[in-house]
Amino acid sequence: MVYLTAIIALLIFIYFNRYLQRKRDERREHWRERREEQLQQFFEAKKKPNSEPDDEVSDTTEDQ
């Protein structure tokens, strides 16, 4: 009877730890995706102002 209780407790422990690990992995994945999205938005926002003056400079150079 003691062995059965120990085995059941061990199985509960293992499955509970797997559940916690899965939740941690999901949270990490969510934050990683969020970070990538924010970086992508940052670089897109940074590109836009830089590309407009370059276009204006090249247009004025061609007109002269």
C-alpha cells in the first residue's frame, strides 16, 4: 500500500511539473513573439522617416 501511494504521488508530481513547464513555455513563446513584433514595428517606423529624405535628395539631384 505504501508503494502504491508513493507511485501515485510520484506520477502526480511528474504530471504537475510537465503542466507547469508547458505553461512556462507558452508564456515564453508569447513574450518572444511580442518582442519580435515590437522590434519589427520599431524598425519599420525607423525606416519610414529615413527613406523619405533620401527620396527627396535623389529627386532634387535628378532635377539639377
